[in-house]
Amino acid sequence: MSGEKPRNTFIFKNPPSIKSFASVASDKESEGPMGKYFDKCDDDPYFGEDTWEKAESRLQKTAVQIALHKAGLDASDINFMFAGDLINQCTGSTYGIRDFCIPYFGIFGACSTMAEGLLLSAMMMNAGYGDYLLNSTSSHFSTAEKQFRFPLSYGGQRTPTAQWTCTASGSIILSHEDTKPYVRGGTVGTVVDFGITDANNMGAAMAPAAADTIKKHLENTGTKPEDYDAIITGDLGEVGSKLMNELLMKEKIDIQSVHKDCGVMMFDGKKQDTHAGGSGCGCSASVLCGYFLNEMKDGNINNILFAATGALMSPMLVQQGESIPSISHLVHISNSKT
């Protein structure tokens, strides 16, 4: 950095605590390796609603309700909420949380939304604004297929590089209370575009962004991969994870011994026919809230980097032949404040 202060990496002077977290998923996710870790699984992908979009809103609403209950809080206790999803205008979030009457920031980072929300809410809390801040995101297989590829009734064949959008949601509440784990800091990603145009190969599109953000964070903080119990990527899947590690190895950075990918962890690819793995905002959010944060609470792991990844694609521009720009935001979560 030639003595220059990194502009996109920061460490909080007053690290906020993760007070509570919740994860909700549907039937296919419950049948995978992560199924036993979720707070609630519903066998009905409609979640009692009559459209896929309403189902996703119900899914996210349920995750927020569980997080509030686990924290012993009411919606009126929350100062601000950051939430977003994949549906146009973030309607999954907006319609899901409208009854809570919480001051709301709608955000879009595609599948990196949970990391983006965590960074923004932690920044706000570190600056002294608010006692309790809530983050939430979701995705639904059927809403995503309808918007980004083809409606399910079309019956299109999925390519080997395609990933299965998770029907899942995750919510996290931050507070000033001195309880582990803490959000220690992070690195804000920059938009990276390697010219990938295949909407069925999200892993290849997102891998360069993940490699770029992880590299910058390690360099800017002077840390090494072995300093962490896990370096977690959002939903690169099998294809993207391999590509990201190859890109980092070219930079002489080897994270393979501590790398975990939520898209790979979510499903049993052979038994569940999910091709390259899971994806969607709810993929990394539910695995973080269902598995990793519980592992931290139990003291099994103590220091992680959570680098969620998002393909910032527009269906219209992809149809016009444009490439798929991507981003990765990284959050440092630790059981230690220093």
C-alpha cells in the first residue's frame, strides 16, 4: 500500500455484538447437510401463501420474528433495519417486513446482501447510532428462476455449472451488549467484471470478486489465512470455489485449508441433483446464521472471515449480451473484541 491508508478496509473501535440470529429454510434445504442447523424448516415452499413472491416475504418475515424472539426484543426496540433480496425493488424484504414498522434501509448486493447489511449496520452502531440494529435477507428458488432465467413451467434444462437458488432466509440483530461474537471490521468490495456472460455460471462470474476482496483484506490487515478458523465465501459453489482458489494461488495466497463455501455446504450435490451447489441471498445468510454463528457461540470456532459474493446481473442486459459484474463484501467476526 506504500504507506497509504486502505480506503476499503476498517477495524471497529467499538465492535458491536451479535445478539441473536435466525435461519429459516424449505424442504430441499432441510434435506441437505445443513438442514439440522436451521431454526425452522417448512416442507411447504409456498409457506402457506398463494404465490412464490408472497412465500418469500413470509419466509423473511419468519426469520425476523425468530431473531426478535431469541433476542427477547419487540420490533419497536429495533432502531434500524437493513434488508434486501433478489426480487425487483427488493419486494421480498419490503412486503415481508412492512408490518414491523421498523425504520428501514432497503439494500441490494445480490447474494452478498447479508455481508453488505452487516457491514452497514456495524458501521452505524460503531458510530453510536442505535441500540439494536437488524439485518435480514432471503431468496426463493422459484422467484429467482422466474426473474433471472425461465419460469418453472418452461421446463428448461439446467447446465452442469448452474447452481440451485436456496429457498432460505437469515436474520441477525446487533447490539452494544458485551457478548460474543463481535463484528470486528471488514472490507467493502469493489465491482469486478471478468467478462462472463453465461447467466448459468454464477460461480465463474463471482470468483474474481471474492479473490479480490479476500486478497485486499489480508494485505490491508497484515493477516494470513492461518490466522482464521475459516474463510467463508457466500455461494461460489463447486465451480466458483475452484476458480477463486486458483486466482488466489496465482497471487501466492493459499486459503484452501480454511476455505468453506456456503453454496457447497448447503446441498449434497450427488443425492440432491443441485449441480454446482447452492446460491441466492438466503444461501450464505442461512448457513452463516444456522451453522457458523452457532459454532462460534459454542466456542468450536473463534475467528472467521465471511466474504459473501453477489452477481450484480440484470436479466435485460444479459439478454443484450452484456457481461455479469460481481462484488464481494467481507466481514470479520470474532469471539474476541481485539
